[in-house]
Amino acid sequence: MKSALTTLLLAAALVAPAHAETAKAATKPDLKKGEATATQVCAACHTADGTRGSPANPILQNQHPEYLVKQLADFKAGKRANAVMQGMAATLSEEDMRNVAAFYASKQAKPGFAKDKELVALGERIWRGGLPDRQIPACAGCHNPTGAGIPSQFPRLAGQHADYTQAQMLAFRDGVRKNSIQMSGVAARLNDREIKAVADYSAGLQ
């Protein structure tokens, strides 16, 4: 009896890694399928490869795939409000989201640049050190000193369109965008000029 049980346990131990590898392969994003989704569903607003299109829309190249998946899921679930994106995300399965996010993440974004020289110094001060007297933390604490962000948690902002970043910060501040408690809290303490300064400064980070 003990011999038979030992044999079964040994067989299970040998088979388990094979199943794990199969499962891992099955969940690995398919970049070709992601490209197809990007071309068919996303290209009209985000360009075919997520590059520098309209300043009103985000650059998706080199963004953390986990962050993109979360945003698509939030749009689909109605946690993030945007009529156009809610309609687009509604057509995507979880697999579609992972594939298209991985496709955009695989692309290298072109460098951006700051446009308003008068605001750069203020933007840099808030980004690197925050505004301690008003309990506003440094942006770099979550988004990295270089704007690279933190995978699975905070998006890459380096090189992002300043217009888009500014619009999102205003949306957080005004309660229109509600899918990040941290950003809602930070943006609530920033005025229009400070938000514009941070957005413009981050656009020039590399």
C-alpha cells in the first residue's frame, strides 16, 4: 500500500511541473493578436502602435502592461468614466486586454519634451520634492524620479502628452476620474497652475 502511494506521489510530482509550464504558456500574451486588436479597435484614437498621436489621447507605447490591463478593465466595469473607451473596452475579453497591452508595452516610445519654460522649475520642484507645507508628496515617490513609474502600480509618465496628463489630473481633482484613491487625494490639493507645471515637466522626462 505504501509503495503504491509513493509511486502515485512521485508521478504527481513529475507531472505537476509540466502542467505548470503548459499553464504558463497558455497565459503568455500573444503579441500578434494584440497587434490585430490594436489595428482593428484602437488605431483610430491611439494610432496603430500607440505612438505620439493626438495630445488629447495617451501615448501607449512602453506603458506598463499591467497598468493598461487595469485601465481597460476599469473602463469595461464602469469604474473609469469615458463613453468612447467604455464602448471599446466592452468588446474586449480579458485575453484581448492582456494581448493588446503587451503589444503596446513592447514598443519603445519616442522622447517627449516640455513646452512651457516658465513652469518647468515649478513642475520639477513638485515632482522631486512635493509641497511639504501643503502635505503634497513628491510625484517621484510613485512615478519614479525619471517618470518610469512602477509596474503593476503606477503608470509611466515620462514623455506622455502634457495635455493628456493635465486633463487626467484635473479629472482626478474634480472627481470625474475615480479609479485611483491616491491620485484623487494628491490632485485635490493642487491648483491649476501646479497641475499644468507637473504635466509639462513630466512630458520632458526620459
